[in-house]
Amino acid sequence: MKKIFLLVLPIAIGSASCQNKSQPVKYPVIGSIERLDPALDAIISADAKAEIIATGFDWSEGPLWIEKYKMLIWSDVPQNTIYKWTEEKGKEVYLTPSGYTDTAKRGGETGSNGLALDKDGNLILTQCGNRQIARMESATDQPAAKYTPLANRYSGKKFNSPNDVILNKQQELFFTDPPYGLEKYMSDPKKELPFQGVYKVKTNGEVVLLTDSITRPNGIALFPGEKTLLVANSDPGRANWYAYDIEGDKLVNGRIWATANGADKKLKGLPDGMKIDNNGNVFASAPGGVWIFNSTGKLLGKININDAPVSNCAFSDDQKILYLTNDMNILRVKLRS
């Protein structure tokens, strides 16, 4: 086992006003990369490091890289706002309100969480406050808070608070629905469903319940080939990643694919958002940062960021850069040159 330790450098970051166009911004470095298996060297270069490219958020989530505009966007869930970051301008407000559009005041996590693009480049959002999956009705370079609901109920009952969302090649939506956006979580009187589900929305709008057996379904991802679905459970007592084979509108052969049970309880974070690269390697939010597995579930290494939990991650289009939402911070790891 080998660790590369990285020191934090005290450099101002994050807003457009502090960007210096005459020279590249030097971002603070945080954390360490822990190499548990030599196979990690082919995935993350020896000189890789985690940089803080933006900071000052309440709880960042749902990062999404939009290649067309060289832009990273992410949700600040409590702020009910999506922010964006570009190399040229740093961080800026992108869209608000992002997840709760009613006029009635309420607490809890109201904003958007998971973000995705459909095949036409439309922004798809999980809206915690509105308790639905929605599509933004404006172009991604001209954002406006006008949304079309894509799914908001199962069997006539409102979802809890949709959390993470992905699309397959057929443009079917897969999403998780834990209670985190409800003001009183599991005991909220407005909770209508007796379970926390994982769902699919078919292209005709039909909502299919795939499983109701995961206590806190959170991050969701498809392996290459789209025959296997991976779901993270952010329940401290069952901190597992579950894999399922997909057969039409059903999930079969459910099994624990990997587990974080037994991890040091001092480490911050749980199984949360994740991404899978083109080779089937899994980059998963976990206790202490991000754990990197190969396609069979073997742990190859970790990106250790234990100052605050990592909630999710996103690749650049060429998968050479990984972006992390890290509570108040947004991080960038250049995996390969």
C-alpha cells in the first residue's frame, strides 16, 4: 500500500472576480491518493492531485460536466441553486430556484440534487423540494427556472425526494428516491410512500418500481453494456453497493457488490454518488473520500478527502478529469494527462 500525500496551499479561489487572466490560476491542493493495487497506476497517474477549484457552498451535489460549453455545473441543495464553473470565470450562479418552485416556505433540502443530460442536450434534474424528476425547458447555455415534470408519482403517491438520476441509451431514466429532501425525513407527515424506491421511467412516461428493498438508495450508475445496475446505500448500518442484472423492466440477481461496513467511523461520508468509466472502473463516494474499484469490485485505491464528505463525482467527456462535490468545496483531479 502506498500513499501520496498532498498539502493544502492557502490560495484564493472560486469566484470570477479573483481570476487572473494573465496567468493560470493555482488552485489549493487537498488530500492524498492511496494506492492499494498496482492496477490503479493505469487509471490515475502518479502525479495526480485533488485541487479545490471553487468553495463556499452549503452542500454541493450532482456534478455534471457539459463539454459543449466547457462548463461544470452542480447543485447546492440547501441553497436551491445550481452553480457553474469555467476555467475562465470561476464559479457563478447558474440557475435558481433549482428544486423547489412553490411559494410556501419550508425547510429541509429543497434544491436540485442529481443532474444529467438527455440525448438532445436538455438538462434533467432531480428536484428534492418539488419531489419530482424534471426537465429544464431552456437551453443549457441560457438557463431559466421553467421545468416540465417527467415523473412525480408512483401509484398515485408522491415520491419522497428524488436524489440521483441517469439515462440509458434508450433514454429511459433510472433514479433513486430516499427521504433526504423531506423536512422530517422518515417521520415526515407528507411522506406518502412506505418505502424508499429505485425506479425507471420508460420513454412513454410509465414509472416502474425496480426495487423497494434498499433502505437509503442514493447514487446510481450503469456498467458499460447497460446490463448491470449499481446502487449505493447511504445507510450507516448497511453501507453497501448493490448490483442487479437488468431484465427488461425488472432487476434480478441482486447482490452486495462491495461494502463500506467496517470502515473507520472517524472517516466522513458514506456510499453516495458515483460514476463508472468506459472500462467498468467505479469511482464511488465513500467514507473518507472516493473509493476506486475495478469492474469486479476489487478495491484499487482511494482519493482521501476527509475534511468533509464527498457526495458525488463526474467525469469530463474524455474521462481524463474527475470532478468531486465535497460539501463546501468543488474539487478537480486530473487523472491522466
